[in-house]
Amino acid sequence: MCIRSWYVIKMLKYTQNPKPDKSVKIYGRNLRISRKSSVIVCRALTGLNLDKGKGLLENLIAQKDSLDGKYYTNVVKEFSSLLTHAESSAEFKGLDTSRLFIHASAHKGFTFWRPRRFKFRRRKRKMTNIQLVLEQR
């Protein structure tokens, strides 16, 4: 029992801890997206202004821009929904949305095996955890 409680505490730590009155934190847990693709999108988003980050995600969905020749559609849809929730939380907190900057990181979630179908062998499925921090500068 002790190991499990340590795991939960370890998993919920954020990579960046800014001042709570000047920031908003969002945690996307166990999302069915690729961790490799999530890391690439996180690197592209980190350090951008909120408006520029949302514009980049919209262009990736519309396939006007690409990252390394790919569009990462599933990952970008999850990130855009998380950014929308983070922006509404920032507005509720009274932060200026034009001065918010993004810090994003992706981490390994849990892994499970899907049951087999007929003669086919079972498949390994992986999950990803995403941390988004919007900080007012």
C-alpha cells in the first residue's frame, strides 16, 4: 500500500512550479495519444504566447503548418482542448490572457494489454500524461 501512495504523489508533481496567483495548471491524465508525438508538440508549444500557441494548433489541425513534415492530428486535438480549458480557468482567475505563456510537458502514463480477438494476439496500449502550465509574465 505504501508503494502505491508514493506512486500517486510522484505522478502528480508538476515540472514547473510558478507562483499560484500568476499561473494556471492543467493535467491531462491517461490520454490515448503517442508520447513520442506529444513530446514533439510540447517542444513546439513551450515558450509561446497563448494566442500563438492556439494559432499553431489550429494550423496543424487545418494542415497549413507541419512539424517535421507531420501534422500529429490526434495529439493536437487533445492539446487544443486542454488549452481551451486552461484559458477559461485563467479568465476565471482574473489573469490577462494576452500575457500568458505556455509551458508544456509529456510523460509516460500506464501501459495495458488489450484482450485478444479470435486468433490474433493481444496488443499493448500506452497512455500519456500531459502537463500544461500557463504563466503570466
